[in-house]
Amino acid sequence: MGHSQGAAIAAGVAIGIIYYAHEMGWDEIPINILFLGTHQPQGLYGADYDQFKKYYFEDFIKEWVLEWIGDIFTKEKLYQNQGIYEKMNELLGNNSWGGLIDRSVQFTFPNDRALFVTRMGDIPNVKNACSEKDNLYIESWGFYAGASNSEAFFSEEGYHFPKRLLDKSFNPDGSINENAPTFRECVKSYWKIYHQYTTYRDYIKANPSKKYAAAKYKIPVISKVLPDWFHTILDQAISKAEGAKKELYMKSELYRLRLNALVAFEKVHNMELQAHFAPVGLMFNQGVLSDWDQYQDQTIWDRIKDTGKDLFYRIDYSTTTDIKQKRKEEKAFVEGVGKSRMIKTNIANTAGIKKWIDQAKEELKITEHWYSNILEWWKGNKEYEGSGWAHGAR
């Protein structure tokens, strides 16, 4: 089971287990894969990629934040033509992953599109526990005239939202925050506030002498509306851009409207992040799916089990409490249906996989104390030296 970028790692771990079983002489093994919060590229290149950046990176993001997160996008993390589906095809030599694709289930909320973890669609041909059809689009919402241009979306006051989205806000203990705005409400608020800002921004561009005109209303204190680390980054960016006029700028109407837009964007971003992490953190919580047309009383885990009931090897052998009967039913599964759900280990015996296995074996020979380093990092005694979300103390 893997989440986010770890979903790709889960696929690799499954291959490693199968390869190891093959080395030991096993002909078949039972194995299932669960992909959560996936990032499957959907041909986001060229003009489409430029349009995506324009869609997400408005000027308050580009000028205030992009310097900090530039490493993510200068490397064009999103500009990929190979995701889990394509890489598994390459390594295993066929589109069914040697049958492993039929032992796999995925669950990703369609409004999982947060800025730093942008999802670009579900994994083709992997059974979907969230959506009726794979979501092969990049946006988490839209605003345009007319009906929705996709059957995966529904229309509401000119806004277009994906179906089966996670619309609620949750408290740290996993309970529903009844007083918090929904995802749809956050989107509508952001779009209105953003256009108030852009209208005034365009006015200032046409009248640059009025850039530092005083704010019409009280300006929120950044440290009270944004996290401390973000406040620090923002302050540094403004200092760099405005120099000696920093204080004058931070009392202007342009700054007030721009800050309002950023705060409104952050609320949408946080709701998208919640949708990204929910398949893990809220997997067993009742009420997460209560807005759906079906399955209101189910949990995410219930949906996964239901979707995988005819795919997975061993999902609840038996519900009986009688030990003798339970063993009898388990034996019947193992000797019956279970045999049809085994995976041939020779699917992993390919030149492409062997290349990576051999490279890893050589690296382990020359890397001293690699396992103890992992343990020290896990305990918090060693700084993480890799990349991505795990940076810094865990």
C-alpha cells in the first residue's frame, strides 16, 4: 500500500517481493497493491503545461512564493510522460503488468489537486474505489460559461466541480468540522476575492503612480492568518521586491487585496491537501463519503474492500466466530478461489528489473551502515538528506 509519491514506491516494492520469491524458487505468491492519492501523468506537455502553470501560478504565487518552491517546478516535476502505469508496463513487459494490475485497487479524491502535490488523473485500467470512471483531468474545479464539459463534473452557479469530491472540513481528531466552509464554498470565495484583486491590479498597471495608495480597509496581520514559516518567506519576498518602499507597500490597497487573495487561495489549497491525505488519515472515518449519491454510510476502507472483493487475495476469509468453521472456510479459499488470484513470480524475471536489482546489490556493498542510518533518521537522531516531503526532522 502506498500513498502519493509512495504509491510508485509501493509498485516497486511489490515487484521486489515478487522477484525475491522468484529467486527463492517459488512459482506463485499472493500479493495485492493499494494505490492512494496517486499522481498519474495525463499528457501535460507543451501548451497544456504552460496553461496549467498559468492556471495555478497567479502573480501573487509567482512573485511571493515561487522562489521558495522553485525547485519543484524548475525541474518541471509535472512535465512527465511516464507514470506508474507506463513504468510498470516497461518493467514487466506488458499492459497487464503480468496480471498484477488485476490485483490492484486505487482511491484518490478528484479534488486532490493541491499546488505541491498536483494529481493528474487516475491510473488507467486499475480498479477504482472512488470514481465510477477514471478521472483523467488536471483541475479540481473550474469557472466558465455553460454546462460542464465533462461528465465527471457537475455545474453550480457557473462553477464546475468534480463528482465524488471531498467537500467537508475535518478536525484534527477526524470528526467533521460543521462550522468550517466546504471545499465548494472556499472555491467560490477565492474566485470572488481573486477577481477583486486582479481588477485593482490591472488598474494600477494602467496608473503606476497610484501603486502605493493607502488601503481602504484594515489589513490583516500576516502572522495571524498564515503560518509562521510562510510569513517569513512572504516577508523576505516583499523586502526583496520593494526595498526601501516595503513599509509603504504593506499599507497599500494593492497589498491588502493581494494578501486577501493569497489567504483565500490558501484555504482552497488546504482543502485540496486534506483531500490528498484523506485516503490515509480518514480511511476508517464514518461520514467522509456522506455527500455521495451512494455509499454515504461507508468508509473509504469499505469502498476499497468492496471494489477489491473479487480481485484481492484474502479479503476476510470468514465472518464466523466458530474456529473450526473458520479454518474450514479458510482452507476452502486457499485451495479454491485463492489459487486463481496468485501471481506468477516469473513476471519479475525481466532484464529491466534485473538491472535495478543488480545495481541495488552493488550500492548496498559500498554504502556503510545504510540500515542503521534509516533507523537513526526514523528516531529523529539523523537529518534526512533526500528530497521531497520527508525533508527535515520527521
